[in-house]
Amino acid sequence: MTEVLSTHGLVARYGDFQALYDVDVEVHEGEAVALIGANGAGKSTFLRAILGLLPVKPEMVHLDGKPIGGTPTDRMVQKGVAIVPEGRRLFTGMSVSDNLRVAIDQTSRLGRKGGWTLKRLYQLFPILEEKAKTPVQSLSGGQQQMVSIGRALLCQPRLLLCDEISLGLAPRVIREIYTALPEIRAHGTSIVVVEQDVGLAKSASDRLYCMLEGRVTLTGRSEEITREQIGEAYFGGGHAVV
Amino acid sequence: MTSISTTVDQATPPVVNVRRQTLSGVIALSLFALIIVALATMAWWAKTGTIRMVLELCCYIVAAQMWNMLAGYAGLVSVGQQAFIGVTGYAVFVLAQTFGVNPFLAIPLALVVPAIVAIPCYLLLHRLDGPYFAIGTWVVAEVFRLVASNLGWVNAGAGMSLGVMRDYSGFERNVAMSILCALMILVAIGGSYWFLRSRYGLALIAMRDNPVAASSQGVNVRRLRFMIYVAAAVGCGFAGAVYFMAQLRINPPSAFDPMWSNVAIFIVMIGGIGTIEGVVIGALIYFVADRFFGEYGASYFVVLGVMTVLVALYARTGIWGMISKYWDAPWFPIRRHLMVEKEDRS
């Protein structure tokens, strides 16, 4: 399988505070990779570093084998990397369809092509078509999350980064959103999910990386990794590779 | 399998209807056209005093709308727009008085100056964030004032007079002022409206709501901010050029008066930040207040300041925000209603 994204000794800092230490992660085409870890383990920082929201050296992040670390966020979208940010970050002053239109406008401006259309998105999340004219503020948390995912998909990503999309949602809604992931992968899009819910992360991914205090403490195929191994990597102990 | 575009069939985009114009918008647009015509023909129906008053109001509207684009959409809170107002005012005086250029031709020529000056200013300032940016813009404006106060060829602290205007009759000057007012409003309000409805518009509103999320949708926030900063410099410059041409005199304290930014902030905050309607409402309120209470001097400014603070604390969306909560009839509709045709859903 071709490698889409890889990081090599990725280091990121917030001022004097070093948040990531030599993180090596690989994502292959069509693959779903989960990133798990406790609060403050560096999962979101990892996504921010990839997206050019934190200063990193070019050679630390490779996309299709080319060094792209530190590329500005909007250029990353152009290269096919989209994010579903933590806390959804919708454009609160706009309706559902206008939120989606921002992505449509920009991708057509940048000349990116792909299979995601409004029609397909509405098939994936039918409720969005029903609520198209509704201001996003009056949607439920789950519906807002769907807008956020839809917005990212309309950027026609080859790699979709999902930052804690289950946070603050009811279990039934989480299941509904996670059932959409295989459908997204069927379009050839690779996915990185950042999750705190280990069970959810395991079932939704091919491989997983466990992070602790800015370092990767465990990697392997999701179905082969045991709860005990995760427990040890999650809370501390030796570095384990399965 | 090399890339997504080969694995997924290129679905044709769905048939969509985009509707943006509303009845209130059509009425407002017709009124806007009427106002532009009325402004342009002022010389034939208004007294000189009235024209001067309207000209002042137009300058406030333009400066406020430029501040609105900066703070309301680009998230760039500037308190130093007087830098460009003054620089352009001076440019007109230097071109017309020193180099003998026709003063009315000097105005469009002078607009090149703020555009050029804005570029190095922005390169300096764009690294600053929030309040640091605001202070930075003020410092830039103060530097400009100090330079003008010490520069011999703009007559330093004594300032300049536009003596060449004596060559024109009062009526000719009134005609020019009227047309300049109409042009200014057309460019500032009409131009902003056009910009917000253009392809950049939605990106701009997205940026207003959440710059980080906008950039992760592919919006080039850095470039948009730069474009708006330069455009706002030129817009403010236009207001400055017209204002000081009408005044016939310019000196450093009046050209680089922080009052310009204060008034712009008041107008936008009271009227409703991030909307064009708010600027029009705010400017009218300021103008009326200034006519009636201006004589009270300092205490009047205290009242204006307190009002701005109260609005900022308790009614962030300003008067227009309160109105549109109950009455959804925008004068300048920029929202789009996207409708996928039913038969396309299948």
C-alpha cells in the first residue's frame, strides 16, 4: 500500500514547552489509523503540527513521500488534507448549506476535484439536507458534527483528520457518525481518528498508535493489540511494539 | 491506486439554485441607487453648507466601513487608520499645490500612495496579534504624524493650504464635492457589498466566524487579510483626500487625528459590527449626535465612549443586530440559500 502521510522524528513546541518528541507515524492509502492517549498526550498537537498550525521543519512531515512540514493550512487543504477539528468550529453565523459552501467554493477555486458532492453528502447524512437552511447554532451536537465532517469531505480530502469527533455526543449519535467512516474510506480516503475512547478507536481503525506525554508508546494492528498492552502504554510503562 | 480522483467517478455537481436577493434587498438597492444620484447632483439642489455636512457624513461612513471590513471581517482591529487618511490628504496637497497637478486629478493619483504605504506597514504589523496589532497600528500613525511635523517639504508642523482651489468657482467646487461624495459611497458601500457577494465573500464571513476553521477549509486567511488591509488603507485614503480637499487646509494634528479611528469604532460598534447596514445606521446616529450634542465638548465624548462600552458588553451585534433578530429583512443580503433540486436527490 502506498504511503500517504508519514512523520519522521516530528517535534513540536508551544513556546518553551515541548509537546511532541520524535513522533513517527505512517498512514497508508485507504487506511484508518487511530491515535489514542490521555488528555495532554499530544494527539491534537500532532494534528496541528501536520496542518501547519504549529511551526515544524519540512522534513518532519511527508505527504506522498515529499517533505511538506510547516506548509500553511490552506495549502494543506489544496494538497488533499482536511480536518474535522475538535469542538467542531463551525461558522456560527451561517446556515448549514453556507457552511458547506465555503468548502465547495474554496475547492473549486483551488481546482481540486473529487467524488464528494452535496448529493452524496446528503445521502451519507440525510438530516443535513432537511436542515440545509437552518442556522448551525440551532442544530444538535451530533448534527453539528455531521456538518463539520461534511465540510471537511467537500474539501475532497485524500486524508481526513478527525479530532475527537465523539466528544460530548450521545452513544447512539457516536455510532451513527462512526458508521459513516467505512463509507468515507470506500471513497479511497485515508483517515486518522484521534480518540479518547479506546474501544471505539480499536473498532474503527486498522492500526493504532498510543501516545503518552508527547511520545508514541505503542503501535500495531488494532485487532492484535490487547487491552492490557494499551493500558500499559496509555498510562506509562515501557515502550512496546506489537 | 494512485490518487482519489482515479478511484472515484467524477460525479456531476448537483443542480442547485442559489437565491440571495430579497424584497428588502431590492428596495434597499433601489434606494441606494437613488441616494447615489442625489449625492452626485447635490450641487444643483443643495446649499454649500449642506454639501459640506453631507460630505463629512460620507467621509465618516467610508472610514467606518473600512474599519468594519478590517475588524468585523478580517479580525484586524486597527486604531491607526488615520495614518492612511493623513498620508493621502497630504498626497493631494503635495500633488496639487507643490507639483501643480489638477486637484481633482490629484485625488485618484493620490490613492496610489496609501496602497503603496500599506504594504510595508502590513509586513511590519501582521506578525502582531489582537491588542498588540491595535497598538502597533496606532504607533505607525503616530510615526507618520511626527514625520509630517518635521518634514520641510510638507511645511512641517505649520501644515499646507490648498490655494489652487481659488482657480475654481464655488459652484464648480460644489459639483466636484458632490460627485466625489457619490463616488466615495459607491466605492466603499457598493464595493464592500460586491466583495461580500463575490466568491471571496463567503470565505470572508467564514474567516469572521472562525479564522482557523476557515483556513482548514482552504481559505487563504493570510492573503485575504493582506488584501483587506490594503483595500481599507485606500478606502480611508479616499475619505481623507476628499475631506481635506473640502477643508482646504491640512496640518499634522488634524491629518493624523486618532479621532478618525475613534469615530469609526463608535459607528461600527453602535450600528452593528460585521454588517454594512450597521455602518449606515451608526454613521447617521453619530452624525445626528454630533450636531446636537457636539457643543458639550468633552462630556459629549464621555457619553459616546460609555455608549460604545455598553454596546460592546451587552449588545455585541449593535443596533442592526437587535433589529435583524426580530425582523429578517436585510438591506444588503449576502446570505445564500442553496437548494438542491428535488429530482436530483434520487
